[in-house]
Amino acid sequence: MTRIALVTGATSGIGRAIAARFAADRAEVFITGRHADTVERTAKELGVHGVVCDATDPSQVEALSRRLSSLDVLVNAAGGLAGAGSPGERSPLEVVAAEWQANLAQNLLGAVLTTTAVRDLLAPGSSVISIGSIGAERRGGSYGAAKAALAAWNAALSAELGPHGITTNVISAGYIAGTDFFQGGLTDERRDALVQETHNKRPGHVDDITQTAYFLASPGARHITGQTIHVNGGAHTTR
């Protein structure tokens, strides 16, 4: 039976790679993004369905849910490092408020809205996977705080959906090379420092996250739920 997967924020980086992995497994994949041109191009390249949707907009998310009749895998990959925009004539506190609101919206609210909109479409055996960050553990500022809240929400969501046979987990990614997360602001020195923090002395790759997501949606992971899975080469360890 063909699985149906929805991957938000899938026009680039981790989201795109995850969508491609499920498409390669012959799942029927729906991807979202905020810009029509990139959604259309990515959908055509991957051979999947593309839907323009801003995950922070309730009306757009509701419209997205109406495109689906059932769902086996939801991957909340939309998010990223959000800024406050140009200060303009805003006060310093207004700038801080804008930055925090933007990061909370992109990295927490979008996942909450999307999951809430489609939860009734998730059958027993389904999986919800959200992309977190090592920034939730240290030096993350407003972005890290939003990702920490994502993990806390996931734990509560697991308790709600677990009795229905639905697993929910967060993949907390460390430094992943080949993405535009730093938006061109990553210096060679900072990159080297991030690699040196790992135990295996290499940067993460999108495939590290992709394969983890694929496993969490597999039959072998049915007793893994409510967890934050750290994929960072040992840069942050747990016990």
C-alpha cells in the first residue's frame, strides 16, 4: 500500500532531502513552501505534489489539510533562523519582540498548526517527525528557545497521539553542511569550530537527518515516541 507523506518547508535543504527519500520509496509525497516558483520547481524535480503554504498562516494550513484525504507521515521541516527585519523607526524592544515572534512562529507555531490541522487524517501506524536543533541546548537565543519549546510540545503531543498508535519525535540536528541555514554568514573559523565540537570530527550531512527521519517512520521505530533524537556527531551528548 502506498504511503502518503507531507513534508513542510521542502523546497531546499533538509526538507527537500527528506521528501526525496520518501519519494524514492514510492510514497505519494506532498511538499510545501512559501514561494510558488520554488514549490513548482522542486515538485517537478522530485516528482511530487507541491502546495504553496506558509505554515504560520492558519488559513493556508487549513487549505493544505483539505488537499489530503489521509496521511501516514508528517515531517515538520519548515523553520530556520529568523531575523527581526530592518529596525526602521522601531524601538530596541520592538526589534527584540519582532525577532522572538518570528522565530517562535517559524520554528514552533508552524509545526503546531500543521500537526493540528492534519491529526485527524493520521491513522494508527502513522508518524509525526519535527526537525529541531542543537541550538535548543546552548547558545541558541530566540531560535534555540523556539526549538526547545518544539521538543516540549512534542512530548505532550506523544502522550495525546500515542494511544492511537501514532508516534511523534523530534530530530535535533547539529551543524549540517550544504544547507543555507547560516544564510552566507558562516565563516571558515566558525565552521571549523563546529566540526571540532563533534566526536567524529566531521560536519553533518543532510543524509544523516534524512535516514533518521526515514527510520523513525519505519516499522522498526514503532516503540520510539516522545523523544528528541540528537544527530550531531557527539557535539551534544545525553545520558
